[in-house]
Amino acid sequence: MSKPIQWIFLALLATLLVGTLLMWSDVILSNTSKHTAFLVIPIGILLSVSVVWVFFRQRNISKMVQDQVVLRTQELENTSRKFRVITDNAYDLISILTLDGRLDYTNSAYHRILGYSREELKDKQFIDLIHENDIAGYAESIHKIIENSSSEEVTFRLKHKKGHWVYLESVAKGFYSSNWQLSGIVIHSRDISKRKKYADELAKSEQRFRDFADSSADWLWEVNERFEFTYISPGIKQTLGFTSDEMIGRMKLDALFSKNSDMTRELIESRVERRQPYRDIEFWTKSKDGERVCLRISAVPVFNERQEFTGYRGAATNITTSKLDRENMFRLATTDHLTGLLNRARFGEELDRTLSLAKRHKTQGVLLFIDLDQFKSVNDTYGHDAGDALIRSVAEILGENVRSTDIVARLGGDEFGIIMHNIDVNRAKVKVQKIIDKLDALRVPYDGITIHCTMSIGMIPYPQEDRDSNSLLMSADLAMYRAKELGRNRLYIYGEDTNKENRQENATMVERKDTIKAHLQSVQNLRTALDTGQFEMHFQPIVPYDDSVHMHYEALVRIRDERGNIIPPGLFIEAAEQYGLIQKLDLCVVERCIQQQLDLEKRGHECYLSINLSGKSIGDHEMLKELKRIVTKYKKRGFKPERITFEVTETAVMNDPTAIKELEKLQSFIAVLKKMGFKFSLDDFGTGYSSFNYIKHLNVDYIKIDGSFILPLETSEKDRVFVKAIVDLAKGLGLKTVAEFVENEKILKILCDLGIDMAQGYHLSKPEIDLETLDNQFARKSISDFLNQKV
């Protein structure tokens, strides 16, 4: 309403009100009292003023409402403009659908991605654009939105204006009015056509891989960083009998390697440690039902995007048939027909290959050259058939006592060779000693007789700089001859003392075969006695000065020849040491003494025995092991190790380099046995140039003074001084002294004056075979009894 019209309207209203007032005034004044007129007139004026005020007030309110409408309209226009700017610049498709499914709004992405203009899509049914195979999924999502007021994720294809289909990944959600009534559906869609294409290509590639894997004779596998199978193709069942499910997550790769695949395992592990690929590695394993299967395996390491190791992928091929065919043909040309071992030619090839691999991979091993002792005499005495039987038995022992990866060959006649891979000298020595022991225990029955032999072994470690296979084999051969010179039936390691002079001496061993054969014949009595237990134990009393020390008896072993005559101990002890029988002899003596001791203790005797141990037994690992076994065996019967004293000969320990090389070795040997309860005596004390050094470092209980100082006591003041010094030293160290070779009463008196603790010799008693009778006679005697001539 314009202002002039407003003023005209106001004037008319005022005229009407004044006219009405005057009319009412006349009426009132004419019909009522004066007082009533004064009341009505103000009311009329007030009413007129109110009407005017209401008019102007309404006018102001209308203006305010109008201003607010204008402002709200502008805000809505700004919001709508912002919405269009945002949606039209969005990468994704945004649309609003009415409840009946028509497109009410679409952003510009529809044109960019689908080719339609906004006008072409306005009021178009959205479902008409959807691929027929996707309609059901879309309709279900829209139904859920209407029913549950939820948002739904749905994937469908929309038709491009040009006719092809576009894959969209969408989120649909209800659109609500100001009174929270559902008024439409908002759909936010993203074009995933490229992603879908890549996914389809990947799926096709995976399917192609599975088809190849399923149809391939090979089988493919994958392991994680813990080497657990995470994938394995079905071909595994045909090869090993396992299904994929039986192996995935339940088995590790190294479970395929059987016990005879140590070398293969080590080769693969060395590659794995460096995260390197490996190719065409062949090894034998076992199938689910126990059949041997040969596999050829290759693999590459796998790393994630951070270059962290995540496992290996590889392939394996069953090459069992071809492997067996090749091996059969190869065996005919490269094996010894008598033993089935490799022949010399093949052994040489294997040695060349081994040295090459050892240098390349910086590994080590040992080469053994083995020669049977006395084999020619077997052939000459019993015939070649007997010799062949012995050769086959030796080959069987060698094959059974090496690892499957080691190489054993018959080099010709009675010579054998062994290549031990990936092993140091110390471990090899242990294995070789077991082979020597096995052969020593071998008895081959043939035509009513029993054949026995020993072997001499030369060892040389490899690789060595500038040494080829021929040079190494010659050195091992020389070491073998050195083992024969040292007594046969033993191992000798090339380089321990193989200087030029020794090599020349070793070479002469071939020319001295007749001499060696004669010497071997002389030790046959000892071997027979050990096999049958036909050796005797004699005992000689070691008499104490007083009853503060127990009576002891030294055990002395005796062997008789074919005529029943006792062989001098010096002869058969030397032969036993030279031909590798001394440890066996020592153990037999120990066990026989323990048995006699226990038998006498059952009859009320309290026997303390002294037993000699050879210098070659001291510190020997196998000797210590056997002693422990014996103690365990007889402790159940009441055996008390503290009643046994082992006599260790100082000269043997000091002078025999093959018996003890370091003082620490002897100390350890003594310490182990003393911990078990045994006592020790240092025999022949005073004969060595470092006697006092030994007594300082060895934990012994007794010192037995050598007879060379005892016999001259009657006439030699120097020997008396020396013996006195030993006695005083022993007392200062808390040790007991024993004097041997006490031949008369005068020597015994001198020894008592010098303070000796115990004495032994023919003046007191000769060795006797009957220990019980001896103990009945000497059990409660002391040196004073002999000085008073009560014997």
C-alpha cells in the first residue's frame, strides 16, 4: 500500500470516528445525564486513538516481516548457490531422487562421467539407467532406506549416453524435510570402472595361474617368514600324497627334507640366511605313505613394500623316475661290484667336486684314507673268498657309520676312502674312532673260522691352499702309513708332526711289511685273551706304616702264551699300546678288579685296590665314557669308587704325545673321576724332568716314588736326600707317599726313618693270584710288623 493511499485511508477513518463520536454525543447528551456524557466521551476518544495506534503498529510489523522474508530468500539463494558450486565441482556423482524414483537433481559429474546433461536427466526414472542385473540389489537397498532410515552401500552399473556401462560404487541415504519427513533419496556414487577392470584382469590372471598349477605335473608353493606353507598347489597330492589343506598352516618347508638330506638342508639354509634365491636343488624325501621321492626344488625370496622379508615362493618337480634311471646307469659305471661302493675313478671325481664346492662356499671337511691291517695274511691263509667276505663286511660297517651325505669308496684291494662334508677335524675324529671301534669288534665267520682285522686311517682336512685332489689323497695315504707305524688300528691326522723326515719314514713302511706282520702275530695272544677273558689278575700288597692308612693291593695283569707260560708284562703292554688295544685292556682290568672286590666284600673283606692306567688311556674321551658306564653298572651292587686308586705313570703321561697333549686334559680326566669317588696316585715319581710341576698341578692323593731312588738307599746319600725331599713335599701338600721296590729290611728301615707312609716290594710280599688269601694274611698288618719280623 502506497503512502498517499495510506494517508487517505487514515483521514477517512478519522472522519468516521469523529462523526460517530459526535452522533453518540448528541444521543447521550439528549438522553442521559450530564455525568454519563462525561464518561462516554473519553471512552470514545480513547477508542479512536487505539484504532489509530493499532493501524500504525500493524504497518510496522508488516514491514518487519517483509524484510525478514527478503533476507531469508537471499540466504536460501546463497546456500543453493554454494550447494551447486560444491556438487558441480565434486569428482563423484551426486543425485537426489524423489520418493517415486525420479531424478530431481544431478550434478555436473553425470555429464562428465555418463554424458547426460542435467536437463536430460531431470524427472527421469533412475532405475531406467541401471543394468538389469543390478536392479534387484539397488531396489533392496532403497527399500531398506525407506523402512529403516538407514544408509546403504550398493554397487551397480549405469548406462552411458553412448551405450556402454559404467561401474559405480554408491552410498544411498534418505533426504528429510524440516519436519523430519522422508522427502527423497540422496545417492553419492564413485566411478570404479578402472578398478573393476583391474580386478577382473587380476581374477583372470589368478584363475589362469590356478589352471596352470592344477594341471601342471610340478607343484607350486609359498611359505611365510616362519617357513610355514601358505599356499601349495593340488599337484602335491599326486607327488607326496598330502592334500593342500594337510600342509597349509600345519607343515614347514624343512619337514620335506629327510634325515639323509643334511647337505641339501645346509645348502638351502645358507641361501635363506642371505635371502637369496636357489635353483634346481635335488634331494630325496618321503611321501605320506613312506615311499622315497626325489624332488628338484627352486625358489625366490619375497619382500613387502617396506623391503621386509615375508617368505619364499617356488616350484618343485618329481624327478624320482628319471633320477633312478640315471642313477642305475651311473652306478654300473662308477661302483665297485664287490661292495657296491664307489670305485676309485668316481671317488676322484667326487673329491674334485667337493673341493670346488668347499672353496666356493667356504666350507670344510676331511678326507680319509683307510687300509686294512693284516689283510694280505687273510688272503694268503684263508683264500680270496674269505678276503672278499671280510671286504664286504668292512664296506658295510663304513656305510652304516657315516652320514648319508658323506662319500665312501673302495679304492682297490683293501683300501677305502671317505669324504666327510661340512665337518671339522674334532667332530670327524669322534666319528672315525667309532668306525675303528666297530671294526675292532667285527668277527666275520667263514667256513668254520672267525676272521678279524683292524684298520689304519689317515686323515687330512680340506680345503687347503694350492692342494688339489691328488695331492690331498697322497697326503692322506702318508698319514695312514704313519698310523700303521704308531701301532695300527688307529687314526693319524696329516700335519700333526708330518714333516719331511717323517714323510720319508712313512714311505719306508711299505718295505717293512714283513716285519710288521711278524709283530702283529706276536700280539694275537693278547687279542685272544681279551676276547675270551682269559687273563689273570695278580695282587701285591701296599703295606701302610700304621693303621691310619688302609692296606692296599696293586692289581697286576698277567697273560699266558699257548704253552701256559706267563708273558712278561713289558712285552704285551708295549704291544697293546702300539696296536691300539691298551684301552680295552685297561677297561677289562678295571671291571675284573671291581668284580673281585665286590665278591670279597660280600664275604666280609674290606679291599682297597690300586689299578694302573696306561698313558694312552688317560684323557681318552671314550675311556672316560666307559668308566662312567662301569661305575653306573656296579654301583647298583654296592660298589664304592673311593676304594679304587688309579695309578698314573708320570713318564707315560709326559713322554707319550699321543696319550696326552696338554696338562689341562689330564687335569680334567682326573677331576671327573675324583668327583665320582676314585683316588689317584702318581706313579714313577721323580723320573721326569718336570715332576714337581706335575705334583703342583695334578690333584692326586698318593705319590709313588720310583724304584730307581729306592733300591740305592743303602749306599746313596743323594737318593736318601731326594726321597726325604719328596716325603716332606708330600706331607706339606697333604699327600701320602708310597715306596716301591722294597727288597730288604734295611731299605724298609731307612724309609721309615725318612717318614714314608706306605711300602711295596718283594721283601713284604710277592704278587699273588689269590686276593682273598692275601687279604687274610695282610689285612691288619703294618710296616712295623715287618720290622719286628712277624711275617
